[in-house]
Amino acid sequence: MPTFEHGDVRLHYTDSGAGEPALLFVHGWSSTLRHWEPQARHFRRHHRVVRIDLRGHGRSPAPDLPVSGYSIPRHAEDLAALLQRLELSAVVAVGHSSGGWVALELAARFPELVRAVVVVDSGFDPAVPPEALEEHPILRHLRRGPFAEQIARSYRGMFRDFSDPELRERTAAEAARTPPLASERTVRANLSTDRAALARAVRQPVLCVYASNTPRSAEEIRAIIPDAQFAQVVGAGHFLQLEVPAQLHAMIGRFLELLPAGDEAT
């Protein structure tokens, strides 16, 4: 797996396939680029596909940095540096969960690099006030026991009762290997960000795809991103890219077909 250095960390990534637009896949909290494996196999037949282990995740090391070192803007800067290194622009950035926020931040701050965004099961909540942060349910959950066990428990809860138990346990075990420092500081950075404001700053086309049990609606999403396309899969929980990859592939494929030629942010 190739690597590159950006500032204070060496990041691992993969680069395969050929064809435009290139696709950049961004994983979420305590995940790895491996969680995009079905999409890499599918899309690299006709597109260049880039995946990255965000700092502190997967095979990318976890430097001892303050919360700001694991913030959404810092992750987006890492992605921009990678795209510039690979001489890529006008990519379609696809982000799962908190990776969706990173993809949106990349699109807003580096519009010349991003043609469109696909957000996979990401919410758009306002920032948690500093005085309420420590009592947020996620941080309280992580403090209840050994960190790795609590992350694994969180991951299991993101699957549905009918989900493949082997897939659920494998995904939870991978998440539990995330360094606690990176995992906890990433959560704090995410919760401290106004994710609705972040989404409103994006001018590129956006597709939002949600799990079958999502409480979100097209109306809610379009109140934040007026022109967003809304889609929902059947029979999958939060990790829909692993549970029902064919459904997601069809939705992304159609979204790519509908992108106007040369549709880049200005």
C-alpha cells in the first residue's frame, strides 16, 4: 500500500483503475479504507478509484495531537494534499458517516478538486456546545469500559437484527483496533463541528444515501442542501456499503450518469 507524508503524519492510501471522473472514497470514525472494498472492486473497472486511511485509522499512524489535529478540516487538508500529489482534480468524493463531512469540507474548501459529493448515511447536526460535550451519549458510552470493547459495542449497534453476523463481528473487531487517542479525539472534533453549516457551504451536486432505518427524510436534507438528491437502501443498517453494495453501486452509478459534462464548482 503506498504512503505519502503530509505535515505531521504519513498516510496510507490505494490508487487503482482508470477512467473519469475519478472517485475518492473516505471512511468514517474508527473505520478503514477496507470498508470501501466492494466499491473499489466495482468502480475501478471504469473509474480511477482512490481510498485513504485517515490519520489515526487503519494503517495510518495516530500522532499525539490535540483534538484539532483530528478535526474535519485537518482530514480534508490531508485529502487535498493526496489529490494534489496524484495530480487529480474534479473527483467525486464519496464519504461514509463522518467521512461524509470530510468529503463535504473538502468540496467547500477546495472546490477545484471536487466535482460532486456522495454522502453515505451522514447526519447534519449542529455543533454540540462545549459545556455539553462531556455528557454527550457517545463520549459517555466510550467512558463506560475498556475503550476497544466500547467501540466494538457501538459498531455492533449500527447493524440491523437481520444483518450478517459474521460481517457485523468482523467490522466491529476492525473498529476496536483503532488507537483510542485517534478515536476519542476524532469524536470530539466531529461533535464540536456544525455539520449543517458545513453542508450548506457546498455548491457541487450532492447525493445523500441513507440506511433502511434512517429517521431522516428528503425534506430534512433539502432544507440544508436544497438541490441534494435523496436515496434510501432496502435491508441494511449504517454500513450499507458493506451490507448492500449493489444497491449503493447502482445509485452512485446513476448519479455519475446525471452529472452535467464539465460540472465543476466555480
